[in-house]
Amino acid sequence: MLRRLYTYWFKKTGWTVEGQFEPLPDKFIVVIGPHTANMDFIIGIIARSVLRLTATKYLGKRELFRFPYGFLFRALGGYPVERRQHKNQVEAVVEIFNRHEKFSIALAPEGTRAKVKRLRTGFYHIAKRLTIPIYPVGFDYAQKKIMVHPPFYPTDDREKDFRQLITFFAGIRGKYPEKGIDISILAETIKAEN
């Protein structure tokens, strides 16, 4: 029922999808960008249904899961994370994956709607630890397009992997383009990895 409503809204407002998730693996990570507005969450929930990824969960800051709206974020598939405890988050999410035969999450590697100097890289380490693919997905407001990049597996060449990812996101205009991702963050992202 909700999928019909979401699909109707999607078409009525002019949004389209470019790319696909087929064949769908049992476990994967979706990284979404650029994350520049609260509207990204709504577009993401709708796109998840339109793309038939309703089992895909998302990670959100713990504050979202408090009273009075916490039940809603959980019902929509959310998993709360404590943003201040970076060190154990990768292990915690790996453990969640290991408890399920099929599992996927979506997250924004910017970690905020503000302009960033580097991406957060936990998603990359999770995918590498589990040997699962990463699907980059862009929300292009200028073209009203959900752009699904072909999946990739993290390699031993982090700079190449992040260059590919950042280059993809740099070509996409978020709701507020001035807050978007540009190639200049590559150096800081790699530096943070070392």
C-alpha cells in the first residue's frame, strides 16, 4: 500500500531512478550523498520503497530515537548510533551484520548536513571487514534523479576507492549545492585514514 503511494508521489513530483540494485546481494551498504538537507531523509525513505529495498535499514544519530519521535524512526528501519564513540562503531555494525543472514544499511558518509572537509569512513571499513559491496547513491535535486552507481568492493588501494566515490558524489547537486561534496575533500579523507 505505502509503495503505491510513494511511487505515485515519486512520479507526480518528477523524480526518476537511474541505475539499479540487481542482482541484489544478501548483504551490502548503501552510501548516500550529498547530504545537504532534512528532505534527504524523506526522499531516501520513499526511494527505498520505490527501489524495493524496504528491508534496508539506516543508521541515525541517537538523538533521533528519543521520545517523542523515536518510535517512528525505529519503525522506519533506524538503528541509533552514538556519534561520539567512533572507535567501536565499526565493530558494533559488523556484529549487527553477523547476526543476520540478509542485512543492508544506508548511511550518509558526510555524517551531517553541513559542508564537510572529509568523509567519515566507517562504512568503508565495515564493507572491507565483511567483504560486502558498497552501492553509492546520489540524490540529484537539479535533475530530480536518484542515481545508483554500480557497486564496488573496497580494495587495498584506499585512495583509488575514495577518489571513485568522491568523484561520483561531486557530480551530483544536492538540495543545497554549496554544501555538497567536491573532490577537494579527497586528501583529508585519505589523510584521516592513515
